[in-house]
Amino acid sequence: MIKEISFDEIKKFWELHLWGNRRSTIEPVSAMAYLGGFDNDIFKYTPTFFGYFINDQLVGVNSGFLTSPKTYRSRGIFVLDQYRGHNIAQQLLQVTERQGKKEGATKIWSMPRRHAMRTYEKFGFEQRSPYFDEGVEFGPNCYVVKHFDDYKDIHLDDVGNQNILYGFQNKGEFFPFAKRTSDDDVYIEKSFPVRREIYDLKTEMQIALKIINSKHDDINVLYSGGIDSEVIVRCLHEMGIPFRTTIWKFDEDLNEHDISYAFEVCNELGITPEVKEVNIKGFWSKHIEDYADPVRTISPQIAFHHYMIDHTDGFLIMGDGRISPRGEHGIFMESCGEKWTQCQWFFHREREGAPKFYRYTPELEAAYANEQSIKDFVFNGMSKDFNQPNFKYFKTMVFQKYFDIKYKPTYTGFESINSHDNYYRHMLVDNWPTANSFCSYEWTLFLRMKSGELSLDNVEYVISKEVLGDLDNFFNYTYGYDEGKHYVAKEC
């Protein structure tokens, strides 16, 4: 029979049978977070310890505890050798899962050793990382997860994303929604084929916003002043969907050149935005690693995006995910880089949102790719000089046929503090030297993938020099990527 036991009872069992000669102290809970890193907030949760008894003898144990409000961990399962083969481990996992559901979790995870994987797979766990030895005493281990049946098919990645599939490939095996576990991991972003006829870009934006509005009544657009977020605001306003906007203002007016456009548009539309102020230099000096390290971004700007996400309420829509032509040969990238971790941060926080709105549905992404302005830039070439008009005003050209918008240059908002950005960027690169890769797509191949003509399984990702030759020098120089960090999709 199974019953709850004390920590002292399970600790003694663990010391004798599971973690003998363990160097680190055995605590009731562990600060290890799902898919890597540590979170001291886990210590606020109360663990439950289970024991399996036969004739009053303790023959098997397991424990469970929340690691976030919606995530439960199974930890320390072990059954004595002479009692294996009697389904005891499955019963212990079952009561642990039941406890997780009782506490409000939507999934359960664990970190088994290689020889224990069959037990976890039998119970319905799925492997979510390669095996690793770093940071564990009794490895190799890997991450596994099981989504509870009531929640399994709600969203692709638990944060509201209906299209983007990101993760890492290691030795030919793809691990979705995982974190980097070795220098050999290849970061990949895929997206799914369309499910119906594709309409024009504006219509697909409206459809995506209707989907969001049908599920959420607290839409909040993070409005930077750029074209991407402006057209989302204009589209919501035109559709009459209730929404809010939030503008983040740097102290000393350091991003005034960017957000002034946002205030101008809000005034035109009769919108009163919520304005939040931040000491951006102070944030970087005190908190950058807190917001960069959990998902290993090497961008100080993206780390601040994570901070904005955490301190802005509602269902957040962010104007990212657009398709951006680069260079020649019909190659483009679509923010498919390891450092653009907004989706990963939503996943890390177990929060729903649309961090890459223009990729929210397969059809919206495909409509963007099919825009005539995109085709013109891909096939007729565009300047490699970021200061040339055809680069600076590219997004304006895409959207001006649908919305009454002005020509405005593309800003990041961080132009006034580039020296600080560079300083902290180098610091983050030193922290995570391998977490700086991205993948690109050839335009026609991408559209074949979106149409379903080319299966995702028939695409491989190869070092870019094999495809681009000397053009790869432009990518590496422009984006600061080292050789070997840029991958291009190729039909296999």
C-alpha cells in the first residue's frame, strides 16, 4: 500500500539506496528548475513524500512538489531491486501525478537517469533534452515531461503559441521547447503549415486578433513606437476590440526618439497609454543576469524585454516575428535567433501571450511572407547598408498599403545607450559563449514548408557557409555571429 511518509523517513531511504555518498545535502525540495537553472522560489512550496509498504516494510519511495504554480516535479523515485517488476514505480508515479493535479499543476516533470527511462516512458513522460552530466552527481540525466490529459492539447507550448516550434537539435534529434545543454546543440525555429486559404496580411492580422480576443478580455500591447506595434494598435482600434497600450519610458529621455511616435499615434487615435518609467542603466547594472541567464539570451535589450513582460499585466502582444530579408540569394531571417528569447521567457514564466505576433498563426506568417514588398526585396536585392532608405523604411513599405502610417526610420530604442549595450552584451556573451546562433530560410523553400508541400521532417539545418559561401561573411559581420553559428534550412 502507498501512504504519505515524513522527510526523515524518505531521506534515510534515499541515503541507503538512491543517493549513497552524495556530496550535496539532501533537502526536502530542490531548487532545480524545469529545463535548467535554479529558482529559489521553489523553496516556498511544500513537498509530499510517498512510501510503498509491503508487510510494513518500506520498499519504494517518491516525492513531488511544485516548481511553479502550474508545474509539478517528481523527484527521487526508487524501488528496491527484489520488488521490481510489480508495477510499484508506476503506482508511485500515479499518486505523485494525482497530487500535482490536486495542487493545480498542468504538467509534471522529472530528471531521470538513463537506465530509468523505460519506467518514465511507460508512464507517458516524453524526453525533452539530451542526456547531460553537468551539474548532476549521478548522471547522465535528461529532462522529461508529461502534460496532464485535460491540458495537453490546449496550446503548442503552453503559452498561447499556435505556430512556432523552437528548440535544439543534438545528433540529429530535435528537442522542442528545450534549453541548450551543450555546445553541440543547434538552435532551430520551425513553423507549421497553413490549415486553410491564406488571405492578405491585414485580414490575417484581424483573424489572429479575433482569435486572441475570443480567449482573452485583457489585451495589452507593448508599444515601443515602431511600425510593428503601431499597426497592431491601429488594427485593434479599427476593429473596435477593447485593448490597452503600455509604453516604457527610459529615464533621462533616453528613448524619446522612439516612443515619441507612440505618443503621437495614441493621441491621434484618442488612446491614453499607461506609461511606465525605468532607469535602464540601473536595470542593466543590477538585474541584467537575473533576466538573461534563465533563458541564456546574450542581448541586453532582450533581457529588458523580459523585465517588461514581468512588469506589464494582461495578455501581452509584442510586435515581433516579422520576416526580414537580408542580403542576396533569396535568404531571409525572421527573428529565428537564439538570443531572441521572448517566447522562451513566456514559457519560463508559464504565461500566455503573443511575444511574436506576426508568427501567431501559420496563416499570418505565410501572408507576411507572400507580401509583394517582401518578394521585391528578396528577389531584387536590398542594400546591405542599414542606413540606406530601402532598409530603414522597409517595414513602412510593407504596411502602408493597409494602414495610414508615416514613413519613419527603424529604431531599437536603445540608440542613445549603445556603449552600455555593448558592454553588457560582451558580458553576457562571456557568460554564454555558445548561445548565439540563428537560422535562416530561403524564401521559396520556406513557402513550400508553409504550404505543406515540404514536410518539416524533410528539412535539415546546415552550417551557412555550405549554402551561402562568401555571403555568410556579411551575416557574421552584420550580426556579430562567429563562424559556425549561422544555420540555413535545406531540403534533405
